[in-house]
Amino acid sequence: MNSWHDRRILDLFGIDLPILQAPMAGTSTPEMAIAVSAAGGLGALACAQLSVEQARKELATIRAGTKGPINVNFFCHTPPTPDPGRIAAWRKLLAPYYRELGLDPASPIPETNRVPFDDAFCSLVEEARPEVVSFHFGLPAPSLLDRVRATGARILSSATTIAEARWLAERGVDAVIAMGLEAGGHRGHFLSDDIGLQMGTFALVPQVVDAVKVPVIAAGGITDARGIVAAFALGASAVQIGTAYMLTPEAKVTDLHRQALRSASDHHTLLTTLFTGRPARGMVNRLMRDLGAINPAAPSFPLAAGALLPLKAKAEAAGSGDFTNLWSGQAASLAREMTSAELTRRLAAEALEKLAP
Amino acid sequence: MNSWHDRRILDLFGIDLPILQAPMAGTSTPEMAIAVSAAGGLGALACAQLSVEQARKELATIRAGTKGPINVNFFCHTPPTPDPGRIAAWRKLLAPYYRELGLDPASPIPETNRVPFDDAFCSLVEEARPEVVSFHFGLPAPSLLDRVRATGARILSSATTIAEARWLAERGVDAVIAMGLEAGGHRGHFLSDDIGLQMGTFALVPQVVDAVKVPVIAAGGITDARGIVAAFALGASAVQIGTAYMLTPEAKVTDLHRQALRSASDHHTLLTTLFTGRPARGMVNRLMRDLGAINPAAPSFPLAAGALLPLKAKAEAAGSGDFTNLWSGQAASLAREMTSAELTRRLAAEALEKLAP
């Protein structure tokens, strides 16, 4: 009978399969979390783009849909002090696109809704008692972290360097997500803004495994069973998978974005600061080509996003992804389209088959 | 009895162990190649910094030292047309360092010795008939490539993207080296200069495996047996290892560089254009911090190197690596110090043990 040799993460979270669905703000859904948890993996609810009320409702939906454990994820960035001069310069840079699309460059900027973990979210955690709470961009203030820990939740965060892994382990996380450069969406770094210091999954995972005592979850470029087996070989106790779940029917992903992911073998991704002000990996589009993927003119996270929303909406309505954050990891071409439950089960079964043929 | 399941590269090169010693211009030595080939792997002679006469001599040394096959490696860049204005600007940028170190900023620039594959080197290949000929930065002109092929040599080159892997396969290489971003030294890209398009080993290897019919050799961040097993899991038929061999006694590596590699867990690497004009991964030092690792002022490859040589020599004599190209991959901290033969044997034995416990 095939079974997983490394049971550290399985036992820690009370799950059957060492597969974590990546929390993807704006993309993952309660339906995806339910399907993954029901299949034996760890489903996740991403709260960064939800109000506390929305998060409470989605959590209730998940609890009603599965008895399995759930990972509730929060960003924990420090909200920026808006810099009106910088925002005005950013709008000026985008004004030609506004005019091109028939939009008023002087119209009010929609509010961006990426909020960090705070007292209100912490109260929700105390009330809903998710089995796992994960953070992106480091950890929240010690007083908030202590309250989360007191609920009995297992605590996770992502490291993009060995130093970040050590920093997290010293602060008592139960496991570290080693997030290689291949990963889609926002990089999780928090000790240094120098992207060049970040490592690929292949180099990062074994060095993090050697650097910390807690189990390590590999993330970044893991899309099929080959990646799961490779992550285990590098010393990981589980994997976190994002991009592969974006092509499931449970993902809140536009047709336009799905089409781009489907043609991923002909696409390229880059880290870009244009869409939110923080580096995130997405497929190259017109805005990235025009302005350069990393452009210091983009206001601090998450303020860059606001002025792009009208452009994104107008262009998407016309079938164009020119102004859309087309998040994707570097291995989207390896994804196969099926339901989230089927994907979770198949990835696990194929990995087990390879591990113990 | 343990054995390698995937024999494609073993049979192609006539070797016992699926480990290629990376050709490292200026660092690998005939003694290293002899040791690796004698241990059952594929040793390599890097010719980019050798004259034809030196290469002939080193090849003779290797042939006298082992009956095993050998990989002879060449750069195949297009030599740049020197741009006197750019070189003058580069010297001006470096002049303060010259003065600080007591050097004359107006002294003649030493010649840099990175030469591409040409008729003379091709004649050496025809004469010495190495079993494997590998290229970095693409492939040489078709007429030269045809002459190499006519010798019966197996032909290799490195791909940093899926598009480059396809390009190489279409031109008839016998195997593709999938060179992930983690690799130390010069990036092997040749279709696009945009580093952002390049992938980590974890994402690159399986996608290259899916894109080409020839066997794939994984490179970048592979330093221990975990990496070898992971590379096989991703679909590679062999691995190419560089950084781990830099800490062997056979490596031509200064004490200063060795010390930096030994403390690699506390060091960071970056891709930098400063030392030669082409992006290469090295440990961060003063020059990189001062000028920025990627600086467009660096003249075209390999012309940037010349003006740095006096600074490097003077600083190194005083025990400083401030101006040294401290090449390293992203996983140097996983390296263990032993002879090249022992390293080759141990890596293979440990990988086999993990593959078939």
C-alpha cells in the first residue's frame, strides 16, 4: 500500500494529502477550498481582498461545505501613507491610456481593497477558529500573532530567502513555505526588497530545510506530480500549488486570463510592480512592455492598483488583457484542466505512484 | 542491485554516472576533468579562456590521465566591435577605484581572453576528437557545427528558456542542458537578453523535457544528492554540477573565493554584468553594491573585464574580493569539501540510495 513517508505536515494539519491549495486573493473561492479539503488536501481562503464581513460569510460557506481543516490567509503589509505627488505622477503616466480607451483621466480613483491583518480580522479568527492561519509578507504584530496562536491555529508564512525562513522559525511558525522565484502572484518577501536576492525553488527548498527545524512546504513552479516528487526529494514535507488551480472551474478567473494561461507555453512571465506596487509574477502584456515590468513610478503597495482598475475593466470588456494583472507562475504550461477535487486527488495519486512504483 | 532507470545520457556519452562536471572557464582544470571521468562521470575542459595551444596541451593532459570520455566546451558569442567611447566611460567610472588602490587610471587595459569558437578551435576538435563538444551562448555558425558533427562528437548546449531549448533541438543537438536561474557564472541565454524571461530550474526542467525529444541535463542549484534525485523527478536524464566542484582541491579557485563559498549560507548572489558585460551569477561584493549588479555602463561581453583586471589583482593581493568575480550558484551552502573523484562517486551513490532505497 502506497503511503507518504514524510507525515510531518499531514499530522500537523490533520490532512490526508500533502497538497496545499495556494490562497490566491481574488482568484480562489470557497468552492475551491471545499473541493480541495474534501479531496484530502488543505483548502484555503484568501482574505486580502475581502472585508471582514465577506470573509466571515465565505468561511461559513466553507465550514458548511466540508468537515476538513481550512487555511485562512491574510496579507500583513504595513499600509502605506499615500503620497499625493507620486499618485499624481502615476496617473499622469497612465493618462494616455485613459484617453485611448475613452476614459476621463481626472475621474476619481477607485479604492483598492487589499487590507492587512488587523484587530477585526483577528477577532474573526478567534470566532471561526480555522485550523491553519497563514500570512503573506511576514507576520503581523506580536500581539496579534499571540492572539492567533491562542486559538490553537497552526501558523504559516512564506520565506523567499534563507534569512526569512530563519526569521519566521525564530518567531514560532509551525511550518515555513519556501516560496521559490517561479511562483505566480505576489512575492512574499519582507526582510529585503531586493528581488535579486531571492532564490529559485530548486536552490531555496533544501537550504531552508537545512536552516529550520519546522517542516517546509515547497512553493513555486509546482504544477504536476513531477514537481511534487521533486519537492519531496529536496526535503519538503508538502507542496503549495497555485497556478494549476487557476484552470479549475472553481477558480474566479476571467475567460481572458484562462485563455492566456492555456497558451502559457508561448507566453512569458515577469515579476512586475505595475499592478499593485509590489513585485508579483504575471504574464507579460502591453502595460508591462510599455512601462517596463518593474517601474519605480508605481505607488507603494497596494496604491498602484487603483488607477489601473478603470483601464483594466474597460479593456477587459473589449476582450483585451492589456491592463490586467495576468498572474501566473513559471510552469503554467504543465497544468491540466479538471475540477479542484480531481486535480488534488490526481496529483497525489500520480506522485505516490512515482514515489513508490 | 541499484541502477539508473534513465540510461539515455549514460548511453549517449558512454559514462557510468549521470553527472556532468560543469565546464568553468578559469576554474575547472585538467585534473578535475580526469578525476570526474575516472569516477564515472563526464569531465569537462572549458576553453573560453585558453589559447588553442593551451587547449591542445590541456586536452593531451586529460587524455593521458583518463581513458574516459571528455566534454570540451566553447563559448560561441559574437565578438563585439569595441566602442571606444563606452570603454572610456567605463574606465572613468572605475577611475576612483584605481586611485584608491594606487593604480594609474590611464594605464593600458589588459587584454581579456574570452574567445569564441572559431576555425582554429574547430581544427583542434577535428584533431583531438573529444567525445562531447558543448557550447555556451547558443551554437556556432552552421559550417563550424557541421565540422564538429562530422567528427562524431555528441553536441550539447544550454537553454535558459523553453524557446531556446526548442531552437537547439531543431538544430540537432544530442542533448539540451536546461540551465535554471540558480546556476553560477555566465547565463547561457542567446535568443533574448531579457533576464526576466529566464526560469528557475524547477519550472524550466519539466517544460524543456516536454518540449524536446532529446534527453535533458538539469543545471542550476544542484549541489547535493537531493538535487540529483529532484532533477530526475522533474524528467532530467542527468545533471550538470558546477559550484560543488569549486570547493574541490582540483579547482583553480583562490583562497579568497573559497572562503566566500564556504560562508555561502551568509552570502547572497546576484546576476551581474559588471565583470564581463554579460549577466553572470556571483556573490555580492563591493563593486556590485557600489555600481549596481546590472549596470548598462559595462561594455559588451567580454570587454568589461579588461579594466577590472588590475583592480582585481591589486585588491586580491591585499586579501580583498571587492573587485573579484566571485562566481557561485544559489546553493553553494550545500557543498561539501572533498576531492572531485570522491564528490562524483558520493553524489551518485547517495542519489542511487535515495532513488532505490
